[in-house]
Amino acid sequence: MEATIKYVRGIGKRKEIPIFIALLVLCVVISLLSPFFLTWQNIFNVFRQFSVIAILAVGQGLIIITGGIDLSVGALLGLMGVLAATLAASGVPAALVFPLTILFGCMAGTVTGLLITKVRINPFIVTLGMMSVARGVSLLITGGMPVSIDNGITYLGGGHIGNVPVSVLIMFAVAICGYVFTTRTLPGRNLYAIGNNERAARLSGIRTDRMKIMVYVIMGALCALSGMIVSGTLNTAEPAAGTGYELDVIAAVVIGGASLSGGKGSIVGIVMGAAIMGVLRNGFVLLQVSAYWQVVTIGLVIIGAVAIDSIKNRSSKA
């Protein structure tokens, strides 16, 4: 009995609990305002809508935990989708399109990581420049026109296993891998050490540059995966795909409890943050709220989440 009580108390102390409660309250409020929210079709639609944001948020969370940031995720997603479509249009089979696109994403992440760690350029500036480069290359490849995809790779975005979209299953797989990596492996725990105090982590023997390059490579791979999912949803690769995703992804990470100063955050919380974003957007559509108000609300949510994190940091230091 005592062990059960201790277990329940332990769960109650987890930092993800307030995020889960906020998500639950949001779902209850929207379900009361709209009878269509709790239908199975809409629930699967919500999961499918925020699955890509959640996948990207896992990678962004790893980067933010180390004290970095990546503003290029949306543009890189669009570029990877275009590259996958171009490969498919050239007759490359799906079995090769997938690994080649992931490889391209890893290469882009490696370039970003090297610029940050070896050239010592601020992550904000590097990823802002990479965002422009990726978007420009997408436009150069396509001439600004969408590219149709007639290839099995579209199964990632448009396929279903039973009634469950494949993209949702991929999201859970990525989230589980991220959770295991950050909580059960030494490299994953080292990320928190780097975010808390990079100099101390380096002096303790952690290869900080290598770890930081690794998280940007992971982010590049997840951008490639997400690009194929988004392109597969409509069987078309848009060079402008992913525009504005960087804001949603950062919002999901911050809402999920990660600190922009680094050293804090959990994959479970980050995925729930992405779920909150998805439920909010779905609720706006069901309640016929103007799309302009959606943008305003997301911005206010980000400011509120960062403000709360700042207050917590000041309180802990005091």
C-alpha cells in the first residue's frame, strides 16, 4: 500500500502533469462548445494534423535542451519534400527515396552543426541563414511550381493501418525513441548537462561539440521524414511547404515545459505541447474562429509559456 502511495505521489510531482491537465481542460472546453470534437473521425484528424509538429518538436526539443535553437525546420522540411519528389519523378524506387532523403537531411544537419560548433556562429544566425538557403534551393529546383509524386513514398503521409494514419504511428515511434534516448542513455543525459553548463560539461569529459552536431543531424533527419509525410499527404511536394512551422514547433517545445535557456525539458511534455497546439487549431476550425486570431493566439501562448519559464528560473535562482 505504501509503495502504491509513493508511486502516485511520484507521478503527481512530475513536471508533465500541469501540461496534461491543461490539455485535458482544453479538450473538455472545446467538446462542450462543439459536438463534433469528440467524434472518432475528428480525433484521428487532430492526431494526424499535429503529428508532423510533434515529430519536429522532438528534434527541436533535443536542440533546445542543449541551449541551441533551429529556425530552419520549416524550410528544411519543404526542401526535403521537394528532393523526395524529384527523386521519385526520376524513377527512383520508394525503397531508395526514403534513405536518400534521410541522408540529405542528415547532411544539412551536419552543415548546421559544424557551423555552430567549429566556426562558432550563433545558432540563431546559422539556422536563420539555413532557412533562407533551404527555401531558395527549393524554389530553384522546382521553379516555384509544385511537384507531383507517384511513388510508394506517399504511403508515409496518406497511408493507414486500420483506421490509424501512418503518420500518427510514426509520431509515436519517434516520441518513444526520443524518450528512451533522453532518459535511458548516457548521451541523452549528457544533453542536459550541456544545456545547464556547457563549460562544466566539457571539463567533465563530455564531447560537447560532437553532441551538439548530433542533435542537429537528428533534426535534419526528422525534417526529411516530415517532408516526406507532408508531401505524401497530398501526393504533391510544395516548395513553400512548412512555412511557419518553426513557430509552431518552438511553441510546442516551450509549452511542453522545455526552457529556452537549456537544460530542461522532456519528450513526453514536448509531445503534449504539440497536442495542445493541434487541439487549439482544431478547436478554432470547429468554432469557426478567424485564421488571423489563430496566429494571434499562438503568439500569446508562446509569450505566456516563456514568461512562466522566466519566472520559474528567477524563483529557482532566488
